[in-house]
Amino acid sequence: MKKFVVLLAAVCFLFVGAGNALADFTYGDNSSLALSVYNEATNVETGYDLGIIGDTLDLSYAGYLTTIDVSDLDATVSLYSTMTGYTNLFGLTTETATGINSTAILNFNSAVRSIWNVGYENGSSPVTIDASDVKSASTLLSDTGSYAGLVMGGTAAYQPSLETLNSGDLYIYLYQYDVRDLNTGFDANTDYTAVLIIQQDGDVYLNEVAAVPVPAAVWLLGSGLLGLVGIRRRNS
């Protein structure tokens, strides 16, 4: 019986691990959605592969994706992807599309390809490199909100930063363009295709943060306290 319990635990651990595993960085028809966190002052950059779009990652999905290191609240965050056929994605802190510079599409595609294939060397997520690396997201995408010139009117104020976690969750709005055409997402009232939420503990969600259930023990404790109050009043 003990051996069976150990085996069952091992199988459960295997399935849980597989469900939370991150893919390798891939550039191709169905490219990965990448999240890079970097700080030029500390010279540290970490890249997270959130999944291959059109294969394992559906942008209409709502729920938990992964957990990242949020210990450096001065770090800049870039959310990006690009696919063949000139489909480009980038993430900003604004809910309204800023428009893109179509002449910079090739520059953006080249920058992303260089980050994944050279900077991160198609490695397994997460990948940590020097922020000063010539093929890092810090170097090629910067912190100006322009994403290698792709975003028109991009400003540092639009570029996500972990500093937001000092006061709450960080919301990053993901925009998807096919050449010049903006693809809106699941909500017709918004410009963005999806929203990525980074919580203060580092948990990353797509489109929706799961409600935290109240443990049954808390409800029992609350009922017990109410019962004690009732008894005390009756005795008095």
C-alpha cells in the first residue's frame, strides 16, 4: 500500500510539473510570446517563454501562466512576439492602441529573432543573460516604449515596470497587428488583444486573475466565533 501511495504521488507530481512547464524559445510560424525583465543598472536580464502562440498558447485563455522573479522592482518589462507573415505583438501599459510604424516591422522582427536565437540561444525558459548583451531585449527593445521603433509615439511611461507592484498588480495590454491592421481581442470595447497580469508575488495570469477561495477552516472558525458570541449573550 505504501509503495502504491508513493507511485501515485510521483505520477501526480509529473502531471503538475508538465502543466506548469515553459516552452523553449522558438521563432517561426507560431512564435513564442516572450516576457523579458531587465535592469541596466544591475546588468541582469531574464527572459520567460510564455508559450507558442497558435499551438500551446491561446490568447483568449483566462488563467494562470507561470511565476516570475519580481524581486527587482526597478526592472523594466517587455512583452513581445512576432510571427512570419508580419504578425507582430507588443505589450504596453495603455489600454488604447498607439498605432505602429509599418516601416519598422522588419526591424522589430529582426530584433526579436536576434533576442531568441542569439541572446537567449533558443534556451529553456527562464534564460538569464547580461542586460548589456548586444542581443538582449534591454539593448534591442530598450525601455522607451517604442519596441525597436515599431510603436509610434512610444514613451517610457507606456513601458511596463515592476515598480507598479509597489502599489498593486501590473497590467500589460497586448496589441496584435497584421502589418498595419490592429486585431482586437475577446472584448469588442477594447483595442488590445489580451491582457497580462503580474501580481505582487510574481504570479502571471492571462486575461483573468483567479478568485482566491476562502479556506473551509476560516468559515468554520467564523461560525465558531459567532456561536461563542451567541452563548455569551445568552449566559449574560
